[in-house]
Amino acid sequence: MKSIIKAVVLSLATTFALGSCTKYNLIETGLSNGVHETSMNGYFSTDPYNWEETQKLIKKAGLESYFTSTATGSTGITFLGVTDLSIIRYVAEQQVKENEAAESEGREAKRIELDDITQEDARKMLLNCIIPQRIMLKDVPRGRLTTTDGNTTRTGGMTVTTLGGEKLWLYTFQEDFNNVPNSGPVSLYVVSEKTQKRVKIASSDIQTQTGIVHSLPYSFTLGEF
């Protein structure tokens, strides 16, 4: 049943993505935040629907030590949480590429699965989602991304470097509420300086003994950072 539900969600998400004309589309998720008296890996185990494939990918990449209770010491990490749907979307994209290649080469396409992601690729994509320090929502300055005459301007926020060496710009923005500016909830946004991909964090400040998880939305595809 779980795989069927994921397949349906993936289909809808993919349709949405393919029909979009901008890379800044956002989809909310219902992931919960809060304090969890366990390692980050332990937290993932409590919610297999969202994190089962993530755990498999972490293991494949050889990065389990970053998510256990002892490896990160007192500093901890911030993980921009790539959920199962993000991984499934990536695998689906690789399947499309395989289908196209097989058709052009006059052969039968092979089925692409999670196991087909190489350790090197898995490691690279996950490291670009790991920041080597704990960053809470309150630690990120207010910022704004504006576009005028095709030129994008960034103000405020903070720039961090991931363990993969990529730079990300983080900023918070207080939404309007009942048409009153700056009176609603504070949201966290992440922008990749390399790909210019921008996402609104679906759930922030998931606190574990090994660091902080900020869950990426289901619309995010693994590798977009």
C-alpha cells in the first residue's frame, strides 16, 4: 500500500513539475517538527513513510556516521532532509533518461531502481544537503529575493557551505496574515547558488541529538542542490 500511495503522489508531483514554467514552485508537506530524544537516524526510523529510502541512500553513500548519536560530537549537523518522494522523483527522472537512450539505441530499456545510484553520486548529492553546524530557524536572518526587469536581487539571509562544498543561501521571511504584513508565520527558504533552485522548507526545527533536520518539500528532487 505504501508503494502505491507513493506512486500516486509521485505521478501528481511529476505532472505538476512538468507543467510548470518556473523553478520556484513550492509544495507544502505535513511533516512534523519538534524535539526527539534520539539520533537523527533514530528519528528517521520512527517515520518510514518519509525516510525509509533516505536511510537506504545514506547507508549506500557510506554516510551513516553523520546521522548517528556519537559521530558528530557536540557540534552536530543541519540536514536539509531529502524525503523518500524526492528520491523516488530522482529515480523516475533517471528512468526517463534510460528509456530515451534505449529507444535511440534500439534496445530494451532496463528498470532503474535506487540500487542503480552509485555510491559516489549518492554521497555527493547527500553531502550537498548537510551543513556542518546546527542551524535553527531563529538563527537565520530575515531576507528577501526580488526580481526586477529580469535581474534577481538578494538581501539579508546568510550563506553557508555544505559538506559537499556547495554554497547555499538561507533566509527567513515572515508571511502576511489576514492581509496584515509581517504578522504571519516565519518560513525558511533555501537557494542553491549553483543551480539557483529555491525551496521553501516544509517543516523546520526537527531537533535530534545529532543535529537539526529541516525537511525539504515533496516537490524537491534529489540532486537539485
